Amino acid sequence: EWTEQVGLTLVHRDLQSMTLQLNATQQLFHYQILQMFPFTSETKRMGIIIRDEQTNEIIFYLKGADVVMQSFVQYNDWLQEECSNMAREGLPRLQTIDRNRRVNEVIETLERDMELLCVTGVEDKLQENVRQTLEILRNAGIKVWMLTGDKLETATCIAKSSKLIGRDHDIYTFKQITTREECLQEINMFRRKADACLIITGDTLQICLSFYERDLMELIIQCPAVVVCRCSPTQKANVVELLKKYGNQRVRVCAIGDGGNDVSMIQSADVGVGIVGKEGKQASLAADFSINQFSYLSRLLLVHGRNSYKRSAALSQFVMHRGLIISVMQAIFSSIFYFASISLYQGFLLVGYGTVYTMFPVFSLVLDKDVRSEIALLYPELYKELSKGRSLSFKTFFLWVFISIYQGGAIMYGSFLLFDDDFIHVVSITFTSLILTELLMVALTVSRLNSSK
């Protein structure tokens, strides 16, 4: 679209040839594609060798990141300045260069002393509601790290514009280091910056981790936000693994990405979320969950994630209670009859207890909702409560064990004391009490029955 606006249109393109049209004169230019060099995250560049069918001239075009291309081009006095200006505006930069040679000379002099054609800045606008989503996640107690392949200046600009780094946060930028002494000095200086957001390059992070892995990770885990720029796909995955290694037992890592460079990071995390974007569907296909926009992440975590956790916690404890209470009743019944191998419930009653009579009421908990979706999004602090583990913990486990033992004992001994004359009907009496107890417990636990929502 941009080339059409400046007067050059791509008319035809396949694996062997391409045709361009100059809009001003309607002149066609035909080129034969001799060789293509696809983009990789390691080389950070891509190239193509073509032959002009009119002049029979062979041309090699190379496009890539500015830090890589600077070593390939001829000396000039404006490239570094223009790249810095674009970086401060938050624009990723690509450079295009060429070199005319015969085929054998192109192979020998590939990527050497090339002529600089242009520098382009690609505008990558933030999606809708990114700032609001990051603010919601921060209020929910979720720390957000940004791992990107952009330059330091570009990454800093994006972090500020997206409100990843708040106005009240200090910023500490790690300097480029090469030795162990410089690494220790930077870590000690960063240690004095309490509650500061960290910005560090991938190369610097790799050097620091090789010398002081534990010290550095214990420091940056406490940061409110971290930005790692010039980060390769392998480094992204390594950062995720380090977070899982040095975080406490309750820390869970969720990786969000929208491109092929994020696949390894997504697969290394506890939960991977892929965003379907212009860069393709590689990330969404490799992820556990797929969304169309970054702003959908707040509903995915704060609504669906929160409901899933609380429902799973309640259901697992109820299933345990349902099995333990009948076991307690059987144990008491056997002890009264001198531990004779007699089953309290036989046949259809025993099978029906775990299926027909209690399955639907107990499993109705999977549809329970303690607050409306709008309330969960309006008060993200409700999500922070989950990190305390109050819904499913050793305390709740032993509480449900005590309830099961107490109710099972009360049903059996109550039946013996109150219906001593009708002891022959102990099976029907206790079974009816057991079913009513389960239904009553479900009714007391389900939030929709206990509130006006």
C-alpha cells in the first residue's frame, strides 16, 4: 500500500519472478528471482537476489535491523542519527541496501561494503484499551514484563506510552557491560533503587546471569515492571524459566505473544496466551488460549480465570466430602456389628448415591458465580485475593474432613438413638438423611442462592 502511494505498484509476484509498474509512466519492470534468504530471529535480516530481465543486471537487496545492517553498509554520516530519531519516536527501523555484482562475485562479497538505499520506520500502533488493560492487571496484583526485540530507546518509548511504567515509578536502565566487575557494580547500584522499574538489554542480561544469576533474579522479581529489549526468542524462553525457578511456590507465569518469535516463550510458561494478529497465527496455535486483542486478557484472567479457580476448588472439596462422609458412615456401621464385612448400602443405592442422587446437584457448582463479570472487572482487587489460596488450602481441606466426619457420625448415631425401635429401617433412614445433607451443603455453598445477583 505504501509503495502504491509513492508511485510503484507490485503487479505480479511468485517464487520465480516479480513485476513492478511505475504508475507515472505505466512502465513495467520484470525481475527474475534467483535466490531468497528468509528472515530469522538470529540473523535479524532477510535478503533476495534478483536479475533485471531488461539489463540482465544482478542485484542483491538486504533488509534488516539497524544494529545488524550498520556493519554491512558503506560509511555515511546520517544513518545513526536517523535511527536514533526514529527510536525516540517508538518506530522500529529497517534498512535496505544493494550491491551490483555478477553471481559469483555476489556470493563472495555478500553482505560487505553495501550501498545504503534507505531507512524506514514502521509504525506499530498500540491496540485499543492496552493502557486500561495494563492498569487493571496491575491493580489485580499481576506484574507485567515486556520482552521485545526492539532497541532500547524504542522499548522505553513503548513502555511509557502504554503505561507499563507509571508516572510515579522510577526507571533504572542497566548500562552495557562486558566484565564481571561492571556487572557487580551495576547490580549494587540497582540494589539501592527501591521499587524502580528495570530496563535492560538481552546481551547485558545474559552476561549478568552468567555471573550473578540468583542475585539478579531476586532483585528484578521485586520490580513493579521489567523491560528486556533486544531479546531473542531463546532469551525470552530463558527468562520465563528463570521466573518459574526463582519465584515462590505460588508464582505462576503467563506468557502472551502474537508472533512466531514468541512461540518458545509461550510453550515455556505455565499458561500461554496467543494473540491472533497481522504476524500470523503461529503464537495462537502454540498457546493454551487464543484471543484476538490484548484487551481481552483482562476478561480472560479476572472473569473466566477467577471463576474457574473458585469453581474447581469448591467442586474438588465437595467430591471429597461426598466420598468421605459415606466412608465414615460405613466405618461406624461396621464397628457396631463387631467389624463384620456387611455393607451399609448395597446394589442400586450405592451406585445411585454417586450418580443419580448427588451428581447433578454437586456438579452444579461448575456454573456457580460469586460476583457478576462487571463487578470482577470493576474491582480487580478481587483477583488478588486468589493469590492467598484461601479457596483451596490445607486449612480448607482439614475443615472439610472434619465436616465429613462430624456429619457422618451425626447421621449414624442420631439414627440409632432416635429410631431405636425402627432399627430395621436404618438403611432407608440414614440414606435419606445422607442425600438431604448433601443437597443442603450444596445449597449453602452455591453463591447464586445466597445473594441477589
